[in-house]
Amino acid sequence: MRRRQTIPFVAFLLLISAGTAQLSAAPAITGVTNAASNLPSVLPNGAVAPGGIFVVKGSGMGPAAISIASNPFQSTSVSGTSATIVVGGTTVNALMYYTSDKQIAALLPSNTPTGTGTITVTYNGQASPTARFGVVSNNLGIFTVDSSGQGPGIIT
């Protein structure tokens, strides 16, 4: 009978410790894409140009539910998430659009130099490992109706 009481208690402890580990995990980046083309920045035409919108995919980058900035591209932080870019020794802070656990979107500042850079996403004071991505002087991107980077374009 004592054994039956121990098993639920152990299961309870494992559940609590698993939840705690998930809450304290640092963000992880799996990719950076040009928001218009949806191409990874390492592919041709996938690099991001200063003034362009980009998407970072991964995990632990923000709250479970999406949080959209009340004034998009006006602040370097939204709901505890920020992104720092370093290119050629110059550090810039991305202007945030939205954040969520699996994805963030931001604007690359116009003073970002070109070249290969790194990005770090910070959520609630915990920073991700850096991820590499390309910055080019210009790159035409057309947003599409279904946001996949393929199919009919959105023209404004």
C-alpha cells in the first residue's frame, strides 16, 4: 500500500520539475528568413536588407500566445522579447513587430552594415545562442497572399 502512495508523489515531482525546466529554458533559433520571400537568409535572394522585415523561427522566444506590438517597428522589445544583430563589429537592435514561443518578426534597422552577421534573441533576460544570417544592401521581396513566399503577390 505504501508503494501506491509513492508512485503518484514521484510522478507529481517529475511533472513539476519538467514544467520548471521548460519555463527556464533559453530561447533557441532554428532559422532566419526574409519575411517577404520566406527564404532562409543563407539561400540566394534570402538575405535581409536594412529596412526589411525578417522572421526568426525557433523555440522559447516569447510567450505561448502571439503578442503583437501596439506600435509595430517602434520599439526594440515586445513582451520581454528582443533581438540583437551584430555585423562587422556593429551592434544594432531590431525593431519588433511580434513575438511568440516559436517565431518572432522584426525590422532590420537601416544602419545595419552588410555582410554575414549573427542574431541573438533574448526573452525574459535569457539569451539564445547566436545564429548566422546574411545582410545585403538591397533585396526585393514581394509578400504573398498566403504568406508562403509563393503564389499571388500583395501589391500596395
